[in-house]
Amino acid sequence: MRPATLDELVGQDHLLGPGKPLYGAGEAGTLQSLILWGPPGSGKTMTSGVKDLKKIIQEAEQLQRVGKATVLFVDEIHHFNKAQQDNFLPHVERGTLTLIGATTENPSFEVISPLLSRCQVLVLRALSPAEIGKVIDRALQDSERGLGATKLTISEPGRTFLVEQAQGDCRVALNGLEAAAMLAQAQGQKEIGLPHLQEALQKTPLRYDKAGDEHYNVISAFIKSMRGSNPDAALYWMMRMIEAGEDPLFIARRMVIFAAEDIGNADPRALQVAVAAKDAFHFIGLPEGRIPLAQAATYLATAPKSNASYKAMLAAAEDVQQLGALAVPLHLRNAPTSLMKELGYGKDYKYAHNYEDHIVNQEHLPKELLGKRYYTPSDTGYEKQIKERLQFWEERKKEK
């Protein structure tokens, strides 16, 4: 059921629809080198990968001489090391090859900068429930490549369960459908039911819909349990999500946000723990990856809380939106040229390290905001020390 043409591709309308980056590019002959970045099962792979680059380059050069173009598709391009990726560069630059690389990893980290600068990066999205449903229906109806010849149907509860468990991954949906179809046929049944799919996927449905109210209800309960300093409830809601098939990295991302928004400088280590848990899960995967996530959830739930940094951010953002781009005070501007110095750039700037305790009585905000205070530390956790330090600095500035 892998798409043989772009017309068969389900989803990615933000790239393939009218007026979008890939609309008509192939037919018009305007296709440029691309990096397709997206989650598993979102439709990146449409042909086979490369085994012998040198041979392909030679063939491409021969085709170029007679005016024919070569498109080279490289699946999982992040598996190519730096030296191997370097080999693509001269041929992409000369137009010998139009390179299309597919990856599930962030190309900013996994694709070398020179190659990245010569390719357009397109972000593919996980398929929506409706799109996964379309893939399932098409597979059941296609007699040549799918299950059409079996005349099997699927029950509505079974279809709904399969869509939910696929989590936007077409391969999960198709593999689950195929396995469930074999079970139904072995039992002499013409309908693929919920029990067949539960057996095929080795999961039972929990009341949890990634796109529905229950998704938002459970993640809300998880966040509010941590905010309410209840580690037991936080663990329960976290496991509810994981067992229901939620992407654990979604949970990890929410914990990173929570660490900065709800704990902040009351315990600066909270953000480090949350990010480390995210990285640990990415490195380990399921099922052991649940362990660092659990450690992070209990740490965040039991950490001192403060949203002072978050509130300060919102207040500063409001002034930026309302007052626009206020002029940078001259003494804070850099003066790399003599002309800038003549214009007063950097004049009277006080270099903090030249002063006792590294403290200077100097304004750093635009004149329209002189004296403005956004960040007011709480008396909780480490933030209490920050508050005392700021108060001490204010007193010292008055003496200068």
C-alpha cells in the first residue's frame, strides 16, 4: 500500500495542496533538493534507498550530458556520517543530482550545514485520525495491493481503536490491520472486530482520544497534579497516557514547559531534570524510558513552585507588543566603527567587571521603561536567595 504516485499520498496538504511548496513541482520540472523531516509512518519513503553512490553518480553524469535529470532519494539520511554526506555536495551544487533526503531526526543536528543550506527542509506532519482512517479503508478496498480480495470488512469499534492506536503512523495502522485480518480469516469470520485488533496490537482500549476531550482532560490533570505537589496523582495520570498510547515525548515536552513555567528559579535544577528525562527517553525508548519520565514527574511534583519568571515574561511581552521597538540607549550600543563612536554609540558605558562586586548603577532599559520591574522573585526555594541578592544589589547601587 506504499504510495506509488503523489496522488496516492494521504495527508501533507500543507506541502502538496494548491499554492504549497510541492504543488506541481514534479510536473513543472522545478523540483529542488529537499530534506523531508517527519515522524515515522507519515509518508516520507516513496522509493528505495541508495547502496552504491559512486555508480549512481556516474549514471547521473551520463544522463546530465544528454539533458536528463536525476532525482536521488536517500531514506534515513541521518544514518549517513559527515564524510558520506560530504560526497553529495558537489553533485547537488552542479545540478547532477536533485537530492531528496528523508529523516525522522532533526536535520539541524543530523545533516551537515553545507548540505542543509543547499536543500529546502519540509516538515511532514503525523497523519490525522481521519487520514489514518482513509489509509485503512483504502487497504480494505484495494484488491491488487491490499485486502480487497478477502472481502473483509471492519467493525466501527475496531476501526476507531485501530485509528487511535496508530497514533498518526500509517505503518502501525496497516500492520495492525493485516495481522487482525489474518486472525479473522483463521476464525472463518468476514468482519475484523475489536477483539481481533486488540489481539493483533496486544493492547486493550483505554478511554483516551489524542484528538478529543479526554486527551486534554488527562494532560490537564497531569499538569495540575504536579502544580499541586501531588507526585502520586502525577504518576497515575502519566501512566494513563502512556498505557493509552500517548507519545511519551509529548509528555516529556509538557514536563519541560512545566519546569520553567511553574517551578522556574525556585528550583533551577527542575528544568535540567525535565530536559534530561526527555533526552533519556529519546535514547532509551519504551518500556524502560518510562523510568526517567517517572523520576522527572515526581521531582517536579515535589519541587518548590514559582511562576515569577513566567509572569515576568508575559509582562515584558505585553510592553513589547504595546510600545513596539523602543530605541536602544546609546551607551548600550556596540561601536565597532569610528563613525558609530562619533555618533555616541557606547559612550559612558560602565563595564560591570571593573566595579566592586561587579555592580554598576546604570540603566539597561529604554528611557520609556526606566524603573520598570518585570521579575519579582518569590520567597520560595532558591528564588528566595535571588530576591535577597537583588535587594542587596539595589542597596549597593544607591551607594555608587
